[in-house]
Amino acid sequence: MEMKVGLSYTSEVVVSPANSAKHWGSGALDVFATPAMVALMENAAMNAVLHALSEGGDTVGTAVNVNHIKATGMGDTVRATATLKEVDGRKLVFEVTASDSKGEIGNGTHTRFIVDREKFLSRL
């Protein structure tokens, strides 16, 4: 498959103590953590292009610019959608959004780069 603008994927998770701000150490409340939202957005972006990568290819996140605009309580489901907006060589730029049962909770952009898995790991 070809790497093309418009590829999209939605990841989802139920808010639980394991992804709460209190657990992640990013706050003291039992609400969905900002780092958990960012991770869900990255997961959606990774999965949006996974099937379009060549054999041995992978993507790595390099930049995240998001706003977490609303809290989500325990037991609610959060959905993060990533849509590929720009392809510039190996650079991929995604529009990302997150929502819960009450509406949008986050939005922004996420950049990933296409890498050769073996070459990337050999440089560590």
C-alpha cells in the first residue's frame, strides 16, 4: 500500500486507575492522564500507517504538540484518531484528536519518521 495523505486510525481505551493522572504522576486526581492521551494519539498514528510500510519499516514519534482541554473520569471511553496530513519523504505529520462520551478532550499534531527497524536499533 502507498503512504498517502488521509490514512487514519482510531485507538480507544477505558479510563482506569492504570491510566489516571494520579498513577502516571502527572497530577493528583483520578482522571485520564495527559501522558496517557498522548500515548493513545501516538498509537493511533502508528497504526494509521502500519500497513503502508515496506518490509522492515517502522515509525518513531519525534514531536507532539497537543492540547488537553477537558478532563475525563473513570470508566469513560477515550478515542484518539490520527489522520495523516502531510508526507515529506520519511517525515509524516498527523492531525490528532481525542474524545470521550461528552465530546472532544484533546487535539493537535504529531510527527513521526519512517525508519528501517534494524538500522534504527543498531544505532542504540
